Amino acid sequence: MLASLSGWSARTFSALRHPNYRRYWFSQLLSLVGSWMQATAQQYLVLELTGGSSAALGYVTVAQFLPSLLLSLFAGAVVDRVPRRRVLLATQITLLFTAVTLAVTTHLGIVTLPLVMAIAFVGGIANAFDMPARQSMVVDFVPRSDVPNAVALNSLSFNVSRTVGQALFGIVAALGVSLLAAGDPDDISRLALPFYLNVSSFFVVLFVIATLPFPPREGIPQGSVGENIREGLAYVRRTPAVRNVMLLVGLMSLTIINFNVIIPYYARVVFGAREAAFGTLSAMFGLGAMAGALWQASKPNPLRNLRLGGVILLASAATLALTPGPLLAGPVLAACGFGMLSLLVSANSAVQLSIPDHLRGRVMSLYSFVLVGMGPPGALIASFLIGKEGPLGPRVGLLTLAALGGLSLLFLWRRLPRQLPRPEPAPGAAPAAAD
């Protein structure tokens, strides 16, 4: 029994044996707790400012993810040319600025929906460059054999922090009533405390990024940025294994992977939950996602659960549409999180292990484009279909989103890869200095 547990632990956390990756992983875990606490507070802030409008949640989501739709391909070319340390420091400082602005304006009671949308847009620009840089740096700190495990552990840290951050939101918002709102539970300034705490979390990750020894890269792309972008697109187009995985991720993001709209709307409007219950439901989704990431971390073949994760996600989302209240919604949302992460970790690992290093930034930016860039139209579709003022209402609207996702998975079922292609060798490229 102990030997079996020890073997599982060694497999599941094997990438943490590498000290530089371990430093980066733990710093991200701390920083992301603050980021998720802020994200949850921002969703609740939007609902408070608009009287519970699903459309407003959709608009803020569009503002947050539109830059990824517009800039991802350009950002990928930049990430392949510019030292990753420089990119990451610039994006983290920008995100720090957005957190400070939200904290101060909410505390002073002068925050407005247009201001939240503008802050979300600026943060989205930073994330358009941050995501491909982070996705690409996995191979900088672990050998190829540990890449699937590192991808899964990155998702684990993302979802551990989601669970902790969203659960902390309810506690911190309650503390904000006494610390910032003079005991008034309806004073919007109470929501500033999660933003202030997130500000403090940025300094650890900035220090780690500034001091990590980034290794030299094989080379830098030649030619113009436009030519570099076309080279990345051509690779994806001629590689069916990568192309079809990205197509599935994009279609699912356009339909059912819109829980940043679905969870707050169901919690606040459909179930009538307050901050503590809202945070608990969000945390249950994070717990399920964390379990999905752990499950994937222990699997050596990233393609094994690609289809199964999609089935679990769609079935649990349909079940959520039929759930009568928040008590039963908790475990259903946990199943949604488990299925979503099983699908996304499998997809990300499959792409990471298929692409050559010289194209990594550009291809991973395209992956970010289909995952995050489909967020704006997906959020508008989800908020329209599940809104009480929409044509279908929350229950039938969510069932419709699940059905659309199911048709996408069915269409691609036979086209999805069952084994990884061998990465192409890099063509001649100019040598690059270490980051």
C-alpha cells in the first residue's frame, strides 16, 4: 500500500524534482491564489454594479479576452524573438497595475462598469503575451520526458489556486465589511480587500522571474514577424494531430468552456447565493479541476483521456442545467471541473510534445488563441443563451451549450490523434543569447 502510494506520488510530481521548475511552480501557486481571488471578486463586483446582469458579465469577459483574439499570433512571434524573462516581467508589472487600480477605485466607491471593462482589457493585453511565454517556458526547466507532468502540474497549481482563491473570496469579502466598509454589508468598498491582497502576491513572482536562470534557446526566427506568423500557421495546418486538437479546444471554448459566465450567473441569479455560497460553488469547480489535473499528472500518455474528459465535461454541464439548488450544484460543478481539466491538460500536453522548439512560442500562441481567444464570442453566446431575458432561459440555455459542445466532440472523435507525431527538426536559425 505504502509502496504503491510512493510510486504514485513519484509519478505525479516528478517534474518538481527539477529545482528551477520547483521555484517557479511554488511562486506561481502563491501569485495565482491572489489572481483567482481578484477574478472572483471582479465577477461579483460586476453583478453588484449591474443588479445581476448576465450580459454585463459577458461584456467584461469579452473585454478581458478580446486581446487574445486580436494579438495572440503576433504575441507568439514576439515570444519566439524576445527573451522570455523580459516578456514575463513586463506582463506581470502590467497586471500589478490593473490590480492596484481596481483596489483603489473600489475602495473609494468610484468604480464603474466601463472602468472594470477597461481594466479587464488592459489585463487581457498583458495576458495575450503572458500565456504563450508561460506555455513555452515549460521546456526550459524540465526534460522532454517530464513535459506532460509539468503541464499537468501547471494546471494543478492553477486549480489549487482557483479553489483556495475562490474559497478565500467569501472570507476576505466578509472581512472587508468590517475593515473597509464600516460594517455595512452592502457597501461596495468591502470588495476592495481581495484586490489589495492580490497586489501583495505579485512581488514574489516578480522576484522569482527576475532571478531564474533561463537557459539559452536554440535560435531566433529569421525574417519578418509576418513571415514568422505564417510559418507557425503553416505548421499547424499540415500537422493533423495538432490541428484537430486545437480545433476541438476552440469549439469547446466557444460553447461549453465558459464557466466564468456560467458559475457566477447560476450562483448569484439562478440559485440566489450570496458571497460565501458563491465562493463555495466556485471552489467546488476548482476542486474538481484540481482532481482532474492530478489524475492527468499520473498518466504518461497525454492523449489517453482527451475524449473521456470531453464526455465527462459535457455530461456534468447538462446535469448542472437540471440541478435545483446550490447544495447539489457543488458536486456537479466539481465533475465539470474534473472533465474540463482532463480535456485541457491532455490537449496542452499533446500539442507541447508535438511541436518543434523553434516554433513553440507561435504554436502555443495559436493554442492560446483557440482556448482564450474564443472567450469573447463564447461569453456572448453563453450569456445570451442562459440569461433570464434570453430566448431559452438558464436551464434550456445551458443544455443547448452542452449539446453544441457534444456535436463538436462527435464531429472530431475519429480525427483526434491516438499517438503523438515526431517533432520536426529546426531549420537553420541565428543563435540566441540566454534569457
